[in-house]
Amino acid sequence: MSVGPRGRKVRILATLGPASDTPEMIAQLMKAGADAFRINMSHGDQAAKAQLVRTIRDLEKELGRPTTILFDLQGPKLRVGKVTDGGAVVETGSRFLLDRSDEPGDSARVELPHPELFEAVSEGDRLLIDDGKVRLRVAAVGPERIETIVEVGGRISDNKGVNVPDVLVPIPAMTEKDRSDLQFALEQGADFIALSFVQRAEDVEEARKLIDNKAALMVKIEKPSAIERLESILAHADAVMVARGDLGVELPPERVPPLQKQIVARCRELGKPVVVATQMLESMITSPTPTRAEVSDVANAIYDGADAVMLSAESAAGQFPCEAVHMMDRIGRTVEADPNYAARVHFTATPAEPTTADALAESAGNIANTVPVAAIVCYTSSGSTARRIARERGPVPLLVMTASGKVARRMGLVWGVHAVNTRDVSSFEEMVAKAKRMALRTKIAGPNDRLIIMAGVPFGQAGSTNVMHVVQLIGDELDDYAGA
């Protein structure tokens, strides 16, 4: 059985977990609309993750659709130590001590097993415990202790996370666990590696060296320090995730929406896939329908032109994983059918760079807006031409044909793309014939439809896009190609 184009251009990235880790459920998610799957390395063991990969690859063959797998590394999560009886309540206005003693904590103190923080924080800095439920302000710092005032009290329990929004924490973005998980992900054929808690370009450079072009690198923007260094970080990344969870903890929540729009717009200008993530349909963890505010949130990201929207706990641990994917699919289709969608999605200008490939990509979009065209067909060996065309956010689907299975899979997070893994072509005539044949086979075009075909000559050479050709499916061709 083969799955054709989705009928929507925004991609859906679904996280797998206890609610969705069986072959039957993963197949249902794919049929409901999931284009890509996120494997979260913060939970579970590597053997279970390997089984997920095998399941996805088996279904990929069965359904005839290249499917993207993203491995999300845990990153250096800061945590407090143990607390007597598992937890203690700290009172607003009281003094609270973070120290280096491994004795269980109480309502007056707790261990902070991260010596680098004792050198990094200063008087006046904030420390946020358990996603900001407890908020501390540093009053004094010594080599072995950080004295704080409790600005917002609450319960502190074992191993709760610590956020330090005011400080560039002097720790690498990759732990020993991350390095092990990264090697494992590459052995499993990961299409994307997501790097958590990125603070600076050096974090990205380190990961890129370790990946060594075996997968695409996605950076998660979730720290204020990353916002301050956004341009240098983006320069080293292949793709970006706007991870609104931790970003909304470390920054005032009202700052997150404009930052989201700024990051999405900048990624679109650069032609780099951008994913909007976290709490998009949060209520569907326990409810079969979302709130109207959540639907508006997803729609807003789609109107901004994000390449993909992501489900986290909704598909990983929720009670209604398929319903959540189906809801995102419905939102995407409805937004993209809005007559005002094109104007809104082009609110972000994406001027062409002074290259032949960019000029042709922009021209293809202009032609598709001027004359009736069913699709743009793109031959690519590296994926760069497809990303250039997708950056234009054209009015028609983009059928990407590539001889590389790896490239085809990476297209699952690129706006508007339906990828086909096929043998390369060796002549102009073969290129046109195969484009027509695949357009008919995938039902992306029909009788009398026009196609815009883009490729590079000589064929199979990366970075050589220099041909654009407009063809029409007419006459006896339809019978010849339909059965081919």
C-alpha cells in the first residue's frame, strides 16, 4: 500500500512514547498524518529505541513513504539533590540554602550537585526550581553555598530541575549520556539529531563534528543565552526547534510569542526548516478534543509559515495520540485552505540570494502564481534545491525526487514536500518522462495539468541546479505513464 501526498504543506512531527510505541499505533499515527517521529532520549533505554526505529522503517516500506526519524538528546539538565521524605515545602520570603553537601534536604536547604554553578551565579540572579514553580533570588555566593531568598514558595522534591535564566552556564551542551546516545542514534540511521539546551555556537560546532554529516543537526532554542546568540547558532545549524517549554520558564511567558515569530521568520529567510513545539495541544493528553486557544496556537504557527508543528506528551503519553495527530492534520488543511493564507504566509519576505539556484526557485514560485500549475517537481541529490523552493512557500505541492534515501527522509520536515526515492536520471528526456510518470503515480497531477520541473545538469551533481522546464500532461502520454 502506498501513501500519496498529504494534501497539506505543514509537516507534523509526533513524539513516540508509552502511548504510541507499538507497530499498530505507529501505523495509525502515520495514516492519521504524522510525517516524522521524535524519539526522546530522556526516557527509556537504547534497546527500546532501536525497536522503534525498526518498526518505523518496516512501515516506511509498507506504506511507500520516506519517513523522518529525529533523535532528541536529553542535554545537561541541572537538578537539585534528594529531599527528606521525598519533598519539603519552602515558604515565600524565607531564606533557603543550596550547598554541596549530599545530605538529604529539607525546608531550609538542599544539595545542588553542580559545582560550576557556584562559580557562575552572582547576587541578584534567579534560580527556578521545578519549571519555575519555586523561584529563588541569590543573596550571597560562596565556594560551597548559595544563599537565596524565596520569592515564590512551594514544594521542592527529589531531583527537580533547576533553571538559571540570568547566567550563561559554563557547561557543555552534551553530557556523556548524550555522546553515547548520539553514537547510538547515528548507528540507527537517524535523519535528524536535536541538540538540547544550546547556549552558544560552540555547542553546535561540537555536535556537528561528532555527527560528521551522518545526520542533519537541529538546534533547540530554549535558553535566553541562545536568543542572545541566535545568528551565530543558526549559522551552524541545519534546522531549528522553537522549544517553548523551557523558554517559557526562563523568560516571562509574554515574551515567547514574539520570539517564536522572530525565530520562525529568520529560519524562513535562511531556508532552514523550523519546528514549533511544546504544549500545542496539551489538553489532548486527557481530552479527545483540544481547547479553542490551542487550535489557535497551532494555526498561528502555520500562518507564520513554520515547516512543522510538534506533538510531545499528546502523542507520547496521552490518552488520544491518533486524535491529536488527526486534529493537527485538520487544522493544517483548514488554515491552508483559507483564502487569506497565502498573504499571511508571505508576510515574511524571503529574498533570493545571488545564485542561479535561488533565482530559479524564486522564478518557479512566480510562474506557479501566474499560470495554472499542479506541482513543482524537483530533482535533487543533496536536498538544497528542495529547501530553496520550499522557502518560497509556493501555492502548489513540491514533488521531490532523489536517488538518496537519506535525502528523501530528511525532506519529512520541509514545508510542502512529498519526497520520492527513485533512481537518478541521465538525460533531459528521461528527466521529463520520469517527472510526468511520478506526478501521475502519486496523483499530484492529472490530465492537462502543467508541471514545473527543476534540476541540475549534469545530473547527479550536488549544487548544480540550472534548469527549469514547464511541461503539460496531454494526449496519449497519460496512458503511457499511468501504467509505467
